[in-house]
Amino acid sequence: DIQMTQSPSSLSASVGDRVTITCRASQTISSYLNWYQQKPGKAPKLLIYAASSLQSGVPSRFSGSGSGTDFTLTISSLQLEDFATYYCQQSYSTLWTFGQGTKVEI
Amino acid sequence: QVQLQESGPGLVKPSETLSLTCTVSGGSISRYYWSWIRQPPGKGLEYIGYIYYSGTNYNPSLKSRVTVSLDTSKNQFSLRLTSVTAADTAVYYCARRWGIAVAGTEYYWFDPWGQGTLVTVSS
């Protein structure tokens, strides 16, 4: 299995902050990397696909970068509605796996 | 647009079979790949498996206990998980596997998702 490791596991931030979350794959996955946002009691929502492509309807303050084994999700200016848990997910292998999540708190 | 809704019992006894259905609206179930993902309370996400018109793919860690099937007449797909234990307690999500081709490379992701349904395994 390809292991996905996110860091940090949680972070505290304020409205307007620039926030960066890292995801590392246990082997190279090219650009087969997606990012999701999950709010309490809700299903995950796709933010970024193919490492850096913004899903339609997602605010432009979200961006993704990276390839190979190291990836980053950046929120350029944190808004109140962005406090949530973020997951990376690889689609390189037939067994899709997720990171453990990063909780963004106030 | 495509919407998904999970349904099924919220409580299952240990050693019995968990059965869930996902109803798809706004699109034909015959055209796409359909997946199940679960999330134990307070924990991360685990891929269970997917089905498409000509086959299935399962997480090896669950493969011996999992069956995903399609009912095109009802535009539904289903999950069966046998011999459940407390470790199978989770919110179960159904989702569509979707993707695009860019310069000959195909990328896939889960979108959209159902709202999720909590299944508790307990006697």
C-alpha cells in the first residue's frame, strides 16, 4: 500500500493567515494527488485534483502544488468557513489511500 | 447534477452482515464508477471498493468480506460486508469515481459524495 502522511496533524490559525499543509507519499505518485475538505458531520468535498487543478466552484485562495512524493495545499488567506479537516488522497495505485487528515482550528 | 444518498440499518449485530444501498439521482448509474468509503468515528477515511459496468475493485484488507453490486433498474448500487465486528463501526459514504484525461494521462477522484450514514456494530 502507498502510505500518505500529512503534516501537521493539526494547526491553529487566525482569519487572514496563510496556511500550508504538507502531504508525503511513501513512493512516487506523479501528480495523482487530490485534496478534500471535511467539516464536522459532513462528507468530504473535493478541492484540488491532479495535485494542482482547482475544482470548479472552489475559491481561488486554495491552491495545490507538488509532484512525485511531496505535495502542498495552501490557503492564501484563511476565512472563517475554512476551519475544517483536510485530507490528501492518492489515485496512483489501484488501492486508493488517504492521509490521516489535518485539522485547521482557530 | 448527480446526487447520492445512502440508506440502510444503523445498527448491526456482531458477526452479521452489513448491507447499505446508495441511490443515484441526476445521472445514469451505468455510465460511471461507483465507490464506497468509510470513516470510523473520529478517524480518517478508508477506501472500501468500487464497481463499474464490467467489474469491481476491492481494498485487499476487506476483500474477503466485501461485495459491491449494481442495480441499474433502480439506479442504485449496494455494499455488503459480512462477519462484522466493532471495528466496522463507521460512517459509510458512497461516492462517484470521476476523472479527466490530460495530455494522455487520466486522473481520478471521488466526487460527488453522499451525506454518509453511521453504522454501529453492537449487540
